[in-house]
Amino acid sequence: MPETILYCPFCQKQTIKAFHRPAYTGVGRSRGSGQSSTYSTHHEDEYIILNGCSDCGKPINEVREKMGFKKKGS
Ligand SMILES: [Zn+2]
């Protein structure tokens, strides 16, 4: 995965390291008895935040939350 630098949502400095995973659609194949069928799985693109802000000292979990990368359903 390509590593990228994001802006801190609190102090707007480029201090947040993240992996960017682009959206992709994968094709899977399920094996049954004799028959096989394909299905597709769609994944939204996402950023995986790797550190908090070294400038304003915000911890990684607050940066994630502020950027809206909460897990769905929470
Ligand atoms: Zn900051």
C-alpha cells in the first residue's frame, strides 16, 4: 500500500502518516459441489492512520475520529 501524508485535522500541518487503500472491487469464486459461482465484493477506499500528530500532540485515536474514520455502526 502506498504511504501518504495527510493534514492534521486539528492544526492543519502535514504530520499524519497513513496508508491509502484505494477502492476496489474484487471477484471471488465460491466452490460448491460441482457448480461454481462468482461474486463480487466492493471495498470503499480508506486511509489507515499510522500515527498521531507530532505537532499539536493529538493522539492517533482522536485524529482518526476527527477525520471520520470511525468504524461503521459505531
Ligand atoms: Zn496537529
